[in-house]
Amino acid sequence: MANEPLYSSPPVGERRIRRRFFQDSLSVRMLVVVLAVVMTGGILIHIPSILIYHRAYLEHRISDANIAVAALAALDDPMLDARREQALLDQVGVTGIEVVSTPTEAGLKMGRFGAVKTVADGHSQGYSGLLGETLTVLFSPTSRLLHIVGAPATQPERVLIIEFNDSHLKQELRGYSLHHVSLTLLISLFTALLVYASLERLMVRPIHRITALLVKFRQNPEAEASIIQTSRRRDEIGVMERELVRMQAELRAALTQQARFATIGRAVSRIHHDLNSILSTVSLTSERLTRIHDPATGRIAQLLARSVEKAIDLCTQTQDLARGETPVPAKTTFLLFPLVAEVGEMLQLGRAHPIRWRNDIAPDFSVTADRERLYRVFLNLGKNALEALTSGGEIRITVRQTAGQAVIDIRDTGPGIPETTLGSLFIPFATSGRTGGTGLGLATARDLMRAHGGELSLVETGSHGTCFRLTLPLSTP
């Protein structure tokens, strides 16, 4: 039997999640970004700093060489032995000095000058040229003889030429760079941690808290523990918290409404069969009533038969909606005047106070739509207008054609819609406080108009009455 390993590595998925945490974590990314930015700033500061250090080194060599020339002039001994001269040059750190400007000292030389020289004017050389020379000194693998022309700051009229090996300069620049880069790294790390700690407390931690609550809310929207607790912050984090709380409240209300729709759908599916049977019986009875020779009775019976047919069709469409099926409007071209007149006749039946139904639509005006669904739109709007006209009044329907659309206005002379219900006018189940209202009439009517590519909107309302507007494309989309 094979020996089992004493240690088993984590599963591949777990290792991948750990790697993704370090790659995708906002905290880690922020720390890396802050560290990179501060390090870049330190390096950019180091470039002019090392140039200044390089120039100061050259000026210091010129100044020391000037002191050596002054000492030589003070001795006034042309037979200065080679040992003392070399000691003086070693003290300055150069291999040769020559005065080239003043007439009394011109041609004065100390030490020896090499055959191969790199000329760099430490007095007048610009920073661009000095940058190239600095990089050459830093990264050159071998030592070189530098030939420097410059004047000391204390005696600008005395121009000197000095020559020295750049090994000491190379060592000084590398030591300065190492010290500066190390210090920059420490400052960058400290600054990055300080900035990271501040951002972690002010941004990352609140975002992590909000993210965790959003995950809980997605898993269980009904749980109170998943609701985001707002803070008193006035910045973007505070605004985000408050907006997310509003979004959660609206989403929970929408989920509650969706559950209510689902319950209604199941109930409609259960009663559809029985209601269809009842309406079939009523349809058969109304058909027999049409055979009576009384004209008034026959007219009412025909109207009743058409109403029953519409009710059966409505039950079928409602069952389709309960199953999640969205029926496509069966569009035909028909005259609008007879449809509006039919709705008026239906609404006037059995009313104690007759309402004037003013159909101002031209008899030859036609539209392309689903006739049964458009009938339901006019019927819902007409019922709402009739409920507002408790003691009589007028409902006027007009139409005009503009920009390829039929614009239909339904205006009543009622007391207007209460201001408290205007915000929820087209929200399902949001009633205006009437007894027996379901809050589905306007919402259903607007959905039917949008299914046709049109719209239902409230134009105006007040003590003088209310006007709703239907827009309907005149041609089939």
C-alpha cells in the first residue's frame, strides 16, 4: 500500500482564490500604487540632487586647486622639489594643475597631464551635459582621466585646468546614490504605509463593509441584517451609502410586489376554468336574448354578448400573463369612432346620473392596433372618469394627427386627481383610496399602449378636470 503524504497542498481552486485576492484586492493594489508613486517621486528628486552633488564636487576640486596655486605663489620658489609638489597635488586630489587666465600666472603648471583626456567644464557646463557625464561616471566599468576647466568662486578671474582620476568621484557618486536611494525607499515605504492606512480607514474599510452587506442582501434580500447602515459622512462614500439604502428599499418593494403578482397569477390560474364556464353560460343566455323581437332588449343583449366575449378573452390573456407569456398585439386597421362609441354605450348602462359622452372623433379616422386591447384602454380610462363625475358631467374624446402619430385626449370635467396620488399614478396596486379599487387600471392601460409602441400620460389635472393623452403610431412598426 502506498504511503499517504504527511502534507497535502491546498486545492487548486483555493490557491487560485488566494492568488486572486492578492491580485484583485483593492487594498493590495492601493498599497502598490502608492509605493510606486512615492518611489517614482523620490527617483525624480534624486536626479537633480545627484547633479548638484556632482557639480559641487567639481567646484570643490577647482577651489582646492586654487588654494594649491596660491600656496605655490606664496612660496615663490621656482625650484620647488618634486616631492613637495606631489604632496601638494595629493592633498588637493588631482594629478595636474595649470593656470590659463591671469598674465602673471599664465603657464604655471603643477604635476603631469595625461595624453587622453575627457574635457568637462565644471564652471559653465549645463545640466543636460552634466547629466550625461554623471551617468558615464556612475556606470563606466573603468576609471578615466577627467580634464576640468573652471574658475573658483572666490577668484572668478583665475581660470584653472585640473586633471584627476575619476575613481574617487565614481566612489563618491555611487555612495551618495546608494544613500539617497535607501533613504528614499524608507521614506517611500513609510509614506505609502501612512497613506495606505489613511485610505484603508477612510475608503477601503467602508467599501469592504458595503460590499459584504450587498453580498448578504443578494443572498437574502428580506434579512434586516443585510440593510446598509448609513453614516454621517458627506463625501462620496456617504452619498453612496444613502443611495444604496434607497436602492435596497426600492428593490425590496419591487420584490414584494413581484411576489404579490405571482400570488395573483396563481389565483387567476385556479379560477380561470370556473370563471370561463360561468361566462360561457352567460354568453349562451345573451345569445338567446337576441332572438327576442323587442328592439331595446335585442340591442342590450347584443351589447351583453360582446361584453361577455371580451371578458372571456380577458381571462385568457390574464392566464397567459400569469404563466409569464406576453401576448403580441394582433394589429388590424379599423375606424376609431365606432370603438369609442361602443365604450360610451357600455359605460352608460345602469347609471342613475347619465354622463355626456362626447365623441369628437372624425367618423373616417382609422388606426392600426389590437382592437380588443385598445377597447380595454378606453374602458379603463372611461371608468376612472365616470368615478370622478359623481353628480354628472362630460367626458370628451378628441384626436389629432401629428408626426405620424395619433394623439388622443380623454378629458373629463371632474374635480381632478388628489396631489398625494400623482407620484404613484401608474404603479400597480397603488390606489387613490377609492373603495373597491385595485390600482391596476392605469398601469394596465399604459402597459397596453407601450405594447403598441405608444404611450399613456397625464396631461393636466385640477379643479377644472383631468386630461389623459394616448399616443399611437399610425403605421405598423
